Amino acid sequence: MTVSTASLPVIAPVAASSRLRTTGLIMAVASALAFSSSGPFIKPLLENGWSLGAALLVRMGVAGLILSPAVFRAIGRNPRFLRQHWRLILGFGLMPVLGCQLFFFSAMQRMPVAVALLIQYLAPVMLVGFVWLRTRRAPSALVLWGSAVAVVGLILVVDISGASFDLIGTLLALAAAVCVCAYFVISERAGDDLPPLALAASGLLVGAAMMGVLCLTGAMPFDAPAVSVVLAGVEVPWFVPLLWVAAVATTLGYALGVMAVPRIGSRVASFVGLSEVLFALGFAWVFLAEVPAPIQFAGGALILAGVILVKVDDLRRASAQPPTPAAASVPLP
């Protein structure tokens, strides 16, 4: 027996969509939390003789290997997987994985970390502008206000008072911001045909391979001394923070991030990603004894307010769209 869906409320698709958005939001926050621990754990290694090339190579390589079963599963389901998606995989590996880290750390060497962070995390606003130019439709007032409030909060959090201007450093940080935009745009393309975990794994392996080439050719120095570092007042061997960054921060950060973006969209995900700055402050406070200033807490509140405004706009747009019927008729037992 079948009944027409015209007489039934379309509840299941709406509920399913709501659940997807909720799980996507949780994944995006968890991804930001995972990514935020990278800096406070890598910083002591770099200060004790590790080169950036060595740290990034291990970070990307270990994370890519941990997630590599997802690539084999994708190839098993579709033997033409790599041939069909090599452009997206290569782009993901070169920009969101390798490019973002190289450009950001290069900028950080020429300007204060706070300024480089501020410029890199302009990515959500850049995405809003990109969509505006592409669609020729102005963002809603909520999105514009959310962008402005989030940027003001970001300025307060990173505290750029007294910073000097460096043109090359600014250009490098802007390149890092473009790479962050690419992360959200490419991740939004993930789906059944391009599984998110397979995209993350293959991109990390591409990034690690390229970093390996840079280290082998001498373009990036490779120094990995067996040192000890202090975290939360405890002296630990070098492999403890490095394994955390590779196996937890990077693996979970990319895995959860690429699964979150298709669920909540690149714009909302990019604004939620600003919470990484807040989480990084917390990790630095706990593990490096870097106590945030009161104004940074105020900035954090503004960032959250900006994210909420953008999310409210997303919910309004979702509720305004008519639900798509699952089928013309529903078979019943």
C-alpha cells in the first residue's frame, strides 16, 4: 500500500537536515579545538632546535598515514577515485595542508605572531566577499554585522598594539588566509563521491610528500634533535608533543573539519573556525603558562557573538527554504 506525501507533513527530511547541521556544528568546534593545540605543543620544539620543515613533515606524514585506510576504502569502492578527483586532492594538499602552514609560519618570522594570526583569520570575511562577488547578491545584515563583530573580537584577542607593518609578511599572511578559504571551499565539495576522510588523508599525504621534497632538496632545513621540552611544568621527551600534534591535533582537526563543512556550509564553518584562536589561548594558558589578558576574554566574547549572528542567519535561510519531498509516495508495510 502507498500513500501520497501530500497529506503527510514532511518531518523526516527536516529533522534529518537539522541533525546534520547540529552534528556538523559539533564537529566544526571539535576540529577547531584539535587544531588549536598544535601551536602550544609545537612551539617548545621549535624553540629547542627542531626546524619547521621537520616538524611539519612528521605532523602531516603521521596524520596522513593514520587516515590512509579511508583512501584505500574509497579506491576499493571506486577504482577511478584518484583519477576522478586528483585535482581536488592536489589542491587540498598544496593549499589547505602545505600552503597554509608554510605561508603562516613564514609570515610569523617577519611580523608579530598576533598580526599574522589576525590576517590569516580574516578568511571568513574573505569568503563572505568572495560569495558576494560570485553571486552578485549582498550578504544579509546579520552576516555583515557578524563579520564586523568577529573581526573586532579577533583584534582584541590577538592584541596587535604597537605592531609594525611589514609588506612581505602581510602578503604571506594574506596567502595563508587564501589557503584557509580554499580549505573550506574544497571541503564543501566532499560527499558520497568524494568521502571527506579520503580527501583529508590524500591531501595530508600530498602535503607530506611535497614537504619531503623541500627538505631533501635543502629548500627547507631538516633538524630533529632528541630534546626534552616542558609542558604544564613537566619535562617530557620530544616525541610526546610531536605525537600529540600529529596523531590527535592534525588527524582529528582535518578529519572532523572536512566532515563538518559539507554539513553546515563553508561560510558558517569558517566563522566557527575562529574559535580555534580562543582554544589556542586556553592551551597556551595551561601548558605554557601564558595567561590571557582581560581584554582577550572580551575579544573572545565578541568572536562568539559574531559566530552566533552568522549562524542565526544560516538558520533563518534554512527555515525559509521549503523542504524537499523525499518521494511522490511512501511505501508502507
